[in-house]
Amino acid sequence: MQTGKEDRRVRRTKTLLLQGLIHLMETKEIKDISVKELSDYIDINRGTFYLHYNDIYDMLSQIEDQLFVEFNDILDRTLTCESAVLSPQQTLQDIFSFLDRHRNLAKAMMGPHGDLAFVNRLKDLVKQRIYSILKQRQSACDYAYIEAFIVSGCIGVIDTWLKQPSPRSPEEMATLCSTMLNKGIQLL
């Protein structure tokens, strides 16, 4: 009988695989990581890996998809009206809390050996959400510049925050980003 939940052993194996992948991504490109290397690193049989994933790219894809489900939930819950762009504190706090929970993975994905497709997918998602809110304002502003400012600025701040050995709390970062965004948008 299957209850829809993963067996504890499966969750443990997937957690070990994820931790191993993160560790390997700190020093090498994803294209240079083999199933054998990952399996050897976490001391499991390659066959066990193949019970869960087709290859390293399939694993990465499934991990990214899980992250985007959670990230979309945050945006659906908090970024639903124009006031969220004008006062993005709660959205940013939820995003920084999400990133803090997944700090090692986010750091690896956005790092020098990370997945550029992940970062671009993240940017595109946020751009779409921001555009749908900003177009409701129907002002003469050039939304492409506003989107670029918000998205690139926040991604840059996130990247810097992830690299800090003693990072500020998600709440502090949300306040900092919210202040910077509000001051920047008020100039328009």
C-alpha cells in the first residue's frame, strides 16, 4: 500500500545525494560531475542513484522543479497586487527565509559552478510577476527598465548575501532590499 509519501530511506538517500551534489558543485561544473563520482562520494551504489534519477541532469532538474514549486507558492501568496511591489517587505522576507532554508543549494546553484539556466529561470519568473503587477499601474514608465532594476538588483543582493560567512537574517535582508527598491522606484 502506497500512502503517497516517500519512504524514510528514500528521503534519506535523496538528501545524501543532494548534499553530495552540492558539495561537488562547489568545485566543479555540473557537466563534469558523474553518477559514479557522486555515488562514490556519498558511498552508495550507482544502482541506488538510478532508482531515483536517470542522470545528474535529471536529478538537478527535479531539484530545481521542487524549488520552483515552493518559490511559486511564495509569489502566489505574497505578490498578488500592486501594493506588493510598492511595499515588498513580506514577499522579500518570505523569499529570504526560503533561501535561508535552502542556503547551501542556492549558493551552489548561483555560484561559479552553478546552473545559469536556474538563475535565468528565476529571473524570468520574477519578471513575469512584476510585469503583471506594474502594467496595472498604466503609467508612462518603461517597465523593462523597472523590471531589470528590481530583478537584477535583488539577484545581486541575494548572491552577495549567500556568500557572506555571517549573513544577516532574512528579516534584515528583506528590510534592506525593500528600502532600496522603494527608494529606487520613488525616483521614477
